[in-house]
Amino acid sequence: MNTTIAFIGGGNMAASLIGGLISSSAPAANIMVAEPDQEQRSRLQQEFAVHTTADNSDTLNADVVILAVKPQLLQIVCRALSETLNQSGRQPLFISIAAGVRSDDIDRWLGGNRVIVRAMPNTPSLLASGATGLYANPRVNAAQQTVAETILQAVGITLWVNEEDELDAVTAVSGSGPAYFFLLMEAMQQAGVKLGLTPETAEKLVIQTALGAAQMADHSEMDAATLRAQVTSKGGTTEQAINHFQQAGFEPLVESAMQAAYDRSRTLANELGKDQS
């Protein structure tokens, strides 16, 4: 990829994307990071040999500007860039990975009529095993969509949504989803210990079981319900456990939990989108 890419914010997700891009043969010379912390700039320079700067406005000469700051800081960052953008006439592709901040709000803070893709990655992106939902505002053309997709695919799979509100559902499913699995894993480990296993044995068995189940689901043409039925023998141990889950309201509980995550995502978007005085 010969596209020049600049990051505003050099935290963990930015570092993961940079590492993924370089592993995918993107030249380090084409990547810049604007980061206020000197130590973090030095780490990124040493690890990836990318250009770094303390001045966010230096990024605006790039083809793509990735907004990788905390959501609470995004308005301040964008407003500070808007005057330089208006004076330069530059029109980079902005990709925001700030959770919960809508593209219309980002566009307004940047001065209007900006080309913006919103991305909702999740934490497994740190290991290049992420799942990212993408939404393009109406000013993004097909070539720019391809660029955005290529960048985020450096840390996992990407899926486009047609309506921005669908990113709230993406947040509830994959954005928050790793924590749901960690909670189940934690409960299974604790139960295994109570059944007589050592903590170390329970942990290893649960992690490998989760990994194996995910790989089976990924590599099979069958859906999760069919795979579950195949390993649930009538009258067997698995059936007893599944029946217990379902009698305790497992599916409705999952649905209500994810609805709560979805509702919170929408509330946060409204709060973060308010103009600061």
C-alpha cells in the first residue's frame, strides 16, 4: 500500500494497527503518528521506525488520518484541526476508531463536508484477531472504502454496515463481546476448581476449549445451533448442562444483556456528541 497514513494518538490500538500494516508490507516511511507523550513517541519510533510528531496538524498532509484518541478527547482534537483543514483545502480520509462518537458530530467538529469512516474494532485486534464494524459517510467513495477496509483488515476481519445506527449493535455483539466470553470462561474455571481441578488445570482446559470451539465454528459450514446439537448426545452429560442453562433462562439473559450494551452505546453517542462550551 502506497497510501500515506497518519495516526492521531499512539496508544495500544494504534500500535496494533501500525504493526499489522507493516506486517502486511506497508512501508514504515508512509506512516506517521502524532502523540503528545515523548516516551510513547520514542517507543513507536524504535519498534516500527515510523515518523512521529507532537503536533496533530502535521498529520493533515497524509492521505488517511486515523483518529485514535479517547472518545472524550475527540471533540477537542477535531476542533483544533478544523482551521488548518479549512486553510489548506486538504480533504484526507478520516477514520475514527473512537468508540461511540457519530460521524456527523466528527464532521461538524472538523468544519463540515469531511470524508469519514467510523470503525468499531474490538480488543482481540491487539493480537490481529479482531472483528471491526465499518460505516462510511456519504462522501466516502469506493476507493476510499477499500483503503479503510485494507487498513482495518491488518488486525482482523472487517464488515460494513449500511446504517450508522447498526454500529451500536456491532458494539453490543463484538465490541463488548470479548468480555462476555471472558466472564463465561471465568465462571467455568471457578466451577472446575469446585469440582476438584487445580486452578492451573481448569484454566488451561477452559482456554483450549474456548479456542477449539471458536475454530470449529469458524471452519465449519454448519451454524452454531447445529454444531451444538452434534455434540449434545441425548441423555448425556452435555445435554444435562445445556438443559440447566436453558431452564435458568440463558438465552433471554444474553439477549437482555446485549440490549443493555446496545442502549448504553446509543446513550454514550448522545452524550459524546454534545458540543463543549
